[in-house]
Amino acid sequence: MNRKSIDFINMVHLRGPNIWAYRPVVEALVDIGDLEDCPSDTIPGFYERLVDWLPTLVEHRCSIGERGGFLQRVRRGTWPGHILEHVALELQSLAGMPGGLGRARETAVRGVYKVIIRAWHEPLARAALYAGRDLVMAAIEDRPYDVQAAVSELRALADSLNLGPSTACIVDAADDRDIPAIRLSEANLLQLGYGANQRRIWTAETSRTSAIAEGISRNKDLTRRLLSACGVPVPQGWLVESADEAWEAAESIGLPVVVKPSDGNHGRGVFTNLTTRVEVDAAYAVAVDEGSGVIVEHFVPGDEHRLLVVGGRLIAAARGEAARVIGDGRSSVRELIELQINSDPRRGSDEDHPLNWIRLDSAARLELARQGMDGDTVPPAGVEVVIQRNGNVSHDVTDLVHPQVAEQVSLAARVVGLDIAGIDLVASDISRPLDEQGGAIVEVNAGPGLLMHLKPASGTPRPVGKAIVDDLFPGSDDGRVPVVGITGSTGKTRIARLVDHLLRLAGRSVGLACSDGLFLGRRQVEAGDCAHWEAGRRVLLNPAVQAAVIENGARVILGEGLPYDRCQIGVVTSIDPARTWPEFHMTEPEQLRQVYRTQVDVILPGGAGVLNADDPMVADLAPLCDGAVAFYSVREVSPVVAAHLAGGGRAVVARGRGIALTEGGIEIPVLAGDELPAGIEDAEGGLSSVAAALAVVWMLGVDVDMMRTGVRTWGAGLSAPIQDPIEAAGAVRT
């Protein structure tokens, strides 16, 4: 049967570091059938159709390493699996996600390939692969394909999955500092860091944002009174309960005045520069529906500004400007708004645009009525018409802010109690003290938008995400707790249990995910096999965890990815070339080495790899470690250990039936043979498992006396049977 098609056998989302990349990917198992006999140079018109549909593929360098490299491969002849990889990546890129890593690898089965692409979002990566398959097949079969429609669908999907720009800039700043980020919900709630050192963010609010402070900021009258009591310049004003009271307040304060909701946001229902009873009554009628109360306050002349304060420091400032149109004698005000204002590409309805659309809302209609106009009025040529006096705050003026102004907005944030605050301020000249010009702070907002500072309509973008991350994690704090990752063909569970025991004895609150279950401290919270991604991630989410011990077998690395981005300690126990994984198309010893090296690849520069010197394949992983290396061995003479010690390294070695730590020519006995618990040498892994566990805690700073006590008190646990089902189930001996 002649079958020329591209079929997906399976797709796997590798949610953490894996054999392909440090980042999440989708790995698709693809069967191209008889297309294995049809490289691209044998298909008439294929190259031309592909380039016509996706001209941006010219940016793919591929293995040739230069611009246009991939297209050179297509012209010379390459296979559909490889082409699918690049097309899917490009479709993701056109949908707004940067390209990222891609791979296409043959398997031992003819016509079956592994196609791997970066998965910014799993649903998007899957959709891009399906769309890429359809596009490639259409090009092969010379059928029409609507590229724009496919890209539009993918872009809409990406938009629904992406973080908002405010949250994204914080996450990007955390990534720049190697601080891990975990998305906790489909909304913008994220965890930065692991375990007990984590912080949470929700847009521009953090786990340090006080609920009391947020409540104060929403109550604009309370905020104004607190600021006034602390000497911060604010406009005079008070709450009113009726239109009559609003006018009485306006007369008492002195016209002009501002009428606004007492707990509104985003400028809705705010009316400024009101000078008549009619205007005040109309403004009250709108404002009362936007909040739970209405405030009348003195109108402060000047430009509206938004100043961002993070951790008590001014980080960014933006100025607003009134929205105006100029009459042409032909067009109505409504038409002029579209022609002269909303045509600005900086304006839009989403967070990618620094300026909003201008609409004829109640405030705009009132502004026009003051000028004797409405939306259908045709202004004479050259006549300026003000549409909106407040809003449009998106012109960066950070470098112009006077030091006294910066000091006062910092004080305002502290008075309210916010770690991150958006301060609304009115002043004619932000470069002068407020007292000189009658300027005032009119609002203090929790969870302020950051887009105006990230993408100002004019001026310099400000690194506001970095400022927030630096406040949450000062100095060299990376938000991490020690993570111990353990992999290998055998002995993982016993090492994990003993490391957990030793760290708890040393006073750490430990989370353990292993084949024996999920443990938090001394409590088992889940029984059964928990050596998988989900359990490991649960450990890292727990704010009580001061150290994490996570077992990862080959099946986890191949089918799920590691649950952490990096680790402090990575352990590789052994690589048994007889244990293969045919369902993952991993059958050769070198392929198995690639699987287990994943654990070594993610060790932090300040961390350490704990490697079995008695297994040559494991010992050969040492040069791949970014951190230090500690070998362990139960052989009396180990050339690997000897060479390592000569180079200034550390090792844990067997001495008779005992165990010693050795470094720099000095040996420190931990336990003599007669001090070891009964049954230790008969247990699976025996002394080797104990040596590995001691190497781990040594690299984590646990002292020798604690090690001795820990091994002695482990006792029966060492001789108890330990299940290791994750390797036993599915591994095939060849």
C-alpha cells in the first residue's frame, strides 16, 4: 500500500528539563510512511510553495549555521519530519511566541521520527504541530492552504494563554536572575522561587502586598485623610451622599472641583474642572454608579502623572496629556476622533498598546457640552476641541522628577502600606516641588498597571519588572531551597530516604518525593509510587519545605521531564546498559547516557554532582557538571577517585567495612565497620547507597557528627525492603 502522509503516533509534553532542552518541549512521534522515499528536492514545486507561504523561514539557520540555512536544506533535499519541525516553530513565532529550540531525529523504525519543538504553552505547541502537518502536506500535494487563517487561530490561542505584559515583565526579570517561576493558575498568579523561599505575584501585587493596605487604597477618602495627616499634599475634599450635597461641597471647597467615585478605578466616572451646578449634578449621576460613594474635591490644575513606587523607591514616572482634535470644517467630532486620535498605532484595546481608544463616554460628552458641542458637531477648520482631559498617561518623565516629589510619593506609598504602588499626582511641572506649584497627590493605587512604563508612548522604557524582582529577592537571593535530584538505574529510593533522614536530623524541613511515597517532614501525605513530575512539583510548591529530595527515574525524564529547572545537588547512581526503554526508542547505551546526563546538566554552578565512581558511564558525566563534583566509591582502590582527589576534589570512600570522607589528603572517618547498622551490607545498594547519601549531605554542609548519628539511627530502615517500581515497570533487559 502506498501511504504518503504524516501521522502523529503520540505527543508527549515534557514539562521540565529533558534530554532535549532545559525548557519544556512537546515531543511528537511522527510516522511519515512512504514519504520516507520522498525528500523535498524530489517533490515538484514544494520548495516554491513553502517559501511563498512562509517566507520568514529564511531566518532559520538550521545545521548550516547561516541565514537561509534551512531553506538550503529544503532545496537540496530533506525529509518531512525535519520540515515539520521548522514549520511548526515558525507558526508559533508568527503567533507571537519566539522561535525556540527544535529537533527532528530518526528512530530505529523506518519512517518514524521524533519531532521536538519548544512548548511555551502545551496547547499552542500541539496546535502548531497539527497546523504544520497540514501545511506541509498541502505543499506536498499542491493543494491550497490558508496560512493567514492558521496563524490567526494560533495567535488567538497564544493570546488566551499568555501572561499579561505586567506579569510577564516580572517573570522575565526573574528568569534573568535565574529565579524559577511556576504558574499557579490560568490567571496571572505565579510563584517565584521554591519551597520556603518562594514569593507570589499576581500582576503587580505580591505576597508582601498587605490586604489592609489594598483596602485603604480602594477607599479614596480614607487614603486622602491618612496622607493629609502625614503631611502629604492632597486636595481638600469629602464624601457626599447626594447631588445636593455634592454642590454644597463644591461651593464650600471652591470651584472648580473634581467629582469621582470613592472606590473606582481606571479613571471611570472621574470628572474634572467642574464649574457649574449642572456639571456637578451630571458628574454625580455617573460617579454614583461607578462605586459605593462619591467624593467631591478641589480641582488641582496641571497634568496628570502616574508614578510607580516599589519597595519605597520611585522607579518610573509617566505624564498624561489631554486628548484633542483640530476641526477641518468637514468632519464631525466623532469622525475627527477616529481620524486624528484612534488612528494612532499606539492606541488599542489590549495591553500591548500604551494608549487606549478614545470613546465618547459620559466624561467626554460633558467636556464637549462645555464647549457647546456634541459628537455630531462639525468644528470649524483650525478650532481645537478638547475631548478628554485626564487619562492617556503614557509619556515617560522619570528623569524629570524632582527629588522632593520622589520623596513625597515614596512617603505616600508607605503611609498606605503598599510595597508596590501607583501614585496619581497632578502637577504643572514634575521637575519642581509640589508646594511651589500647588500640585497634589490625588490617588494611591494597589496593583498598578506597568504597561505605561514598559511601552511608553514617548520616552524611555523602564525596567520595572527588575525593580519588583530585586525588591522581592534582594542581593543574591535566588528564591531557591536546596533541591536534591536523584536518578540512575538502581538504588535511587534508598539514597533519597537516607538523605531525607539526614537532612531532617540536621534541622531542615524536608519534602521527599520518591518511589515509597510523598513525605513532608515526618508525615507521609501520599502512599505508593511518587517518583514522578507531579509529586516533585508538589514538594516545590509547599511553603514549609526548606529542602527538597526528589527521585527521578529514566521514565520520568523521558516521559515528563524533571519537576525543577535546576538543582543544588544531582545524584547519578548507575547506568545499566541492559535496561532499555524501547517504548521511548531508547535502546543503545549512548542513548541511556543521554537520559541520565539530564540530571547532571541542571546542576547549578554553586551546586554539586554526586557521581558513582565505580560505574564508568556515570563517572564520565563529571565534565558535564557546572558545579563541583563529589565521587563516591566502595572499592578499596579507585583510579577515578584517586585522580579526582589529586585535582583537589572530594570523595566518600569505603575503608574496610567503614566509610570516610576525603579531601585534600585528609580522611575523616564517619563510621567504622563495627558501627554500621546490622544488615546494611545485605540491603540493596549496601554501602554504596550510604556513601552516596553522605556525599550529598556533605556537599550541603551537614557536619560529620550529624552524619554518624543519622546513619546509626537509620538502622532498620536500611535493611527494610525498598521498592523501586519506576525502573522495574517498563524497563526491558536486553
